[in-house]
Amino acid sequence: MTGNDPQIAQIRRELRWLKGYALAITALVATMALGAFRRGTPAHETFDTIDVQRINVVEPGGRYRMVISNTPRSTGPIYKGKPFGYAGGGRPGIIFFNDEGTENGGLTFGGSRSADGRVQAATHMSFDQFDNDQVLNLDYRENNGQRLVGISMLDRAPFDIAKLAAMYDSLNRIADAAQRRAEMMKIMAPTSGEPLQAQRVFLGRNPAKAAMLLLSDRAGRPRIRMAVDSTGAASLEFLDEGGRVTARLPESR
């Protein structure tokens, strides 16, 4: 057959038509795929119910802002985006993070009854000092009927928590118990008169079933104690640095 054969011309026309058809189909499929991709990543979605083991709320760069999780998927402490201290897996609830990706508070909870009927339960919400630990706490704790419910406020020395955790890790590597205790006391000792931590205020109900307000000095020593005990008796006490009552209302008889 020659190049002018009518059959060759017909074949060429059909090939050109098939190429055009293939290009059109390809463009259509690409457009549909792009639209499906865009629909698959919406800026906003609504769900009636969602079951999930962990949700990470992050900033655009991926830095944590809040983690909501069950027990095994919970995070351990994080300092400027890096884990430290201890592993995760033991804090079900919500953990908050500051602008630098450091943990700065959270809400944790739990509760169970053992086979012999003993109850252990706790709910804890706290807010942390910058680069440090808890300074405002809301707590409920129960151990087989012994319950504490209250709010506490603490002072903490301006000590970087990551450095403190590293110091504790070094303590755990000391085999001699007496030496380990001595080094622990050095860490816990006040710096420039300021203790590593000191509870300044407690307001709540203690395990002895007393409603009380306890105010302490900078060293964490109780100095004013106002209470209504389990029998309904009210009292106001002033204490010295050694914990001795120096004045009481009503006066003791």
C-alpha cells in the first residue's frame, strides 16, 4: 500500500480522533480527582459522634497546644517540644501546652473498685508556673473512703523543670541509698531562702472531714488555720514557725 491509499488516510484520521478522545478523558479524570481531593480535606466538618483514642490540637508548625487522650495513648511531660522526665501512658485526660510547646497544665482523672471492694479515685486539674510545675491545683482524691477535696496554691522557685528532671535522673543512678538521700536534700534545700516548692494556701475538705482554710508562710509552714471539724466545732488558730499554736479562737478551756 502507498501513502495515498484511502485506507491509510482513514486509519490516520481515526488515530487522530482517538488521541483527542484520550486527552479529553485524561483531563476530565484529573479534574474529578482534584475536586475529590479538595472535598476530602475540608476546612470545617461536622460529626454527630466520633470515637477516638487521642486528639492532638497543634499550631500550624505542628507544635502541640493541647492533647486529649485515653490512658495508653497519653503523653508524658514535654519541654519545648521534646519529651522528658517519664514516658507517657499513664495520664488520661487533657494536657495543655504553652507558646513554646512546653506542658503548662492539664486535667487528669481516674477511678476504680478492686475485687475486695476498695475504691481508689482521683481527679486533678492544674496550672503550671512557666517552665516549672503546678502552682494552682483543683483536686479530688479518695482511698477507700478517705477523701480530700480542695484547691491549693503553691510557690515555686524559678527553677527550670527540665534541669530539675535531669538532676532527679542522676539521683536515681546513685546506688548508695544514704548518698542518694543526701543529694536529694541538697536539691530540695532552699536557694537564697526560697524553697523549691511550698504550699501557701489550701481551701477544702480534708480526710478528717474538716472544712478548712490553711495559710502558710514562704517556707510552706502553716501559720493560720481556720476550720470547722467533723463535729461542727469551729476554730481559728495562729501558729509559729515550729507549728505550735500561739493563739486560738475560741480560747481553749
